[in-house]
Amino acid sequence: MPDEMRDGELGELMRAALREESVAGGEKGALAAFREARDAGLHTSRPTRDRDDWTPAEERRRPRRSLKTAVAALVASVTLGGVAVATGDLPEPFLGTTAPTSEPSPATHSAPGTDPAPASASASAERGATAGATRTPPPGTTAPLRPEKDPPELPGRSREALCDAFEKTEGEAKGNGNGNGKAKTKAGAPPSTARQRLVAAAGGEEFVAEYCGHELRPARDPSAAPRPNDGTGRAGSWAGPGRGDAHARADRP
Amino acid sequence: MGEGTGHAPARAHDPEHDEPSGPEHDEPSGSEPAALPGPEREDPSGPEWDVRLAEAVERARRGDEGAFAEAYRIVHPGLLGYLRGIVGEDAEDVASDAWLEIARDLGRFRGDGAGFRGWTATIARHRALDHLRRVRARPRPSRFEQDMLELPAAGDAAGEALDALSTETALALIAGLPRDQAEAVLLRVVVGLDGPSAARVLGKRPGAVRSAAHRGLRRLAKQLKGRGR
């Protein structure tokens, strides 16, 4: 490739003129410095910085490392993107029922916050139920609700959460027998909205246990016994420590 | 790096063009610096020297002092010419500083012969800018300004025979250019860098450097041609 810049007459003139008196005196100093650096191992020990890398442009334009990085990034983005799409899709069929998404969230949030209230309410409710007494459904929970709000209408997660809360409060009620005054002081508090919703979803106070599944009570009751002292802690625990741990673990890669 | 044998690179110029024949045969890899052939000694800046330079640098990196001396002889004239254009008669001192750094950092360098020219030019430029900063801090006029005052005007320069452009005249001509044009011309013409390498040395876009070099050369040519021939 002819280089008009270099080969032009003017270029040659300038070059010749400016190189004219190049003195060779500096060579000795340069060679001494070379020997010194070489003998000190500087020529093998020091890393190449960006400004020292003058490999030809064609090679520099596609450095292997950054190509590898780019490919890895592409693969990662496709993979993670696929996962994101997949997990984004999953809830659709699961929650695909008519349940409004806003419904579960107040349930999960209010239930733990109102810890002792459902405890006492459910405790009395349970006692009433076991005693065979017919109880009036709490206000807002009416029989006609049942056909309208069939159990399947509650999103699975919400149902589980409500039942969980129910079970907790029930456990608390039993724990009270072991002398925890905390829950007792709050006895008589109005039933929480979560409980109301659960009762409504079940179709009545007496159907709650059935609605939540039979294994519920036998499975959880033993666990309630060993730690009777912290009813509130347990009430909080269904959204608290247990899940908190899970989150902490999930956060770690 | 180099292709083992020292033949001229494929991108060598038009064969009719009268140019140095370039590296001929394999260099002895002893530590004795190879003497440069007569006619080539004057201008070892062309790309036809790059293969030879690349080999010398590679051997020097492995500890061969003679090879380092050869690289020095190939590269130094161009560096010195460039430095003259920037710092005037202090160029020798600045070049010595630059070579100390080059000798020390040789192990860091990666690239071929043309890359070595660019790398060394970058180091020389940094030393020159340091020098100019120091000089400007002193209460005397910089070398650059003195040259402009003392050297013949461009009109006189143009009156000289073109084949005997003196160093002073060339420096005066260069000094008459805006800084970016002067540096672009020096790196392209005197050091022998290609466009992208010159741009990298200057830290500018290749397009900007290309146009600066063209404008600079056109300006020089106008000054010379107007009265010369």
C-alpha cells in the first residue's frame, strides 16, 4: 500500500532534514539502561499495560478475552432470560383463576400484623366448634358467600397462607394453656380480616379445618408444644424467621 | 510477531519506487549489533524495516543486548526527528530520557515492528511534554519560541534548494504549523507511523489525525512551492 504521506517528495525532504544530525551518543546510555533492567529482571517481571500493547490493529480489534467475555455474557443473558421467562410463565396457569392478585397480599400482610387477635378469635372459635356449638359466622362471612367464592377461587398461595395463619392462631390458643399471658391479654379482639376471609372462603367457621386440610392440625400441633412460650413469635414466624431464613439462603448465590 | 525470515513485508511499496531494499537475510542472533547497510542507514523508518525491527525487539526482550542496539538504531533517528519538531535542540536530552524508559519497560511491550515505533513514540512524546512543562515553568522562553524567533522565515526557507532542506529550515516550517498539524506530520512522515498508530500516540481519532496531517503537509507544500520550483 503506497503511503503518499511518507513517499511524497515533501515527506522525504522533511524526514531527511530532521534526521540529519542524529547523534549516536545516546546509544550507550540506552544500552546501559537495557542491561540494568534486564539484569534486575524487569524485562520478565512487569505486566503489560494497555498502553504497552501494540499488537496489530486486526488482532487488537478482536482480542480473545473480550470475545470470550462477550460470548459468555450472551450465553448468560439468554440462559437467565429463559429462566426469567419460564418463571414468569409459571404462575399464569397456577394463578390463572379469576382471583384478583390484590387479594392475597392484604391477607399475607395483615395476618401476621394482627397476630394476637386471630389467636383469641380462633381459639374461641375452635372451642366452640369442638363443643359442637353452632356459631354464627362472624360479620362479613355469610353463607351465601360460599357458592360465590368457592374454595378454588382463593389462589393457592393465599389459601395456604390463611390456613397457616389459622393453624398458628390455633396453636397459640393451645399454647395459652401453658401460661403465656401475652396472647390472653389480647383475647376478645375482633377477628382479623385474614381470618374473616378464611372463614368466608371456607364457607363458615366450622368448615375452616376441612377447608385447610386434615393433616393441618395433627402435623402442626406437636410443633406448637415444644415452644409454648412465644405465641407472638410464632404468629410472626410464619412470615418471619422461617421465610426470612429462606430468603437469606436464597439471596446467597 | 515476525515471520522468521527477514524478507520484506507483503505490503512493500510499488516495486518501481526507488526504495531501500529492506532486510535481506536472517540476522545473526549474536549479541553483536548488526551493522546497518550503507544506504539504508539513512532512513530505516519505512515499513520495509518493520519485520527486521520486530525480530530485533523480540530478541532484545529475551535479553539480547545487540538486538536492542539494532532496534535503537532503527528507531532512534525517527524519534529524534519527531522530538526536534517538538522541543527543538533539547531533543537529544529528551530522547535519552525516553530511551531509559524504553529500555526499562521493554518487557512490557507487545506488538510488531510498527507497534514498537508507536510505543516508543508515545514514550518519547510523554517525555517531551514533561520537558515542555518544565521549560515553561522557567522564566525563559521555550525552545519552541526561540526557534520561531531565530530561524529564517518560511519565505526564505522556500528559497532554498528543495533537496537540501536544512534541519533549521525544516524545524522552522514545522514550527509554523499549528501544534496538532505539526505533530501529525512528524509522526506520519518522520517517525513513519501509519495513520491509526499516529492517532493512538496522540490520543485522538484517526480521522482527526489524518486530516491534520493532510492540512499540515499541504501548508508546508504551499510554503515551499510558492517560490521554490
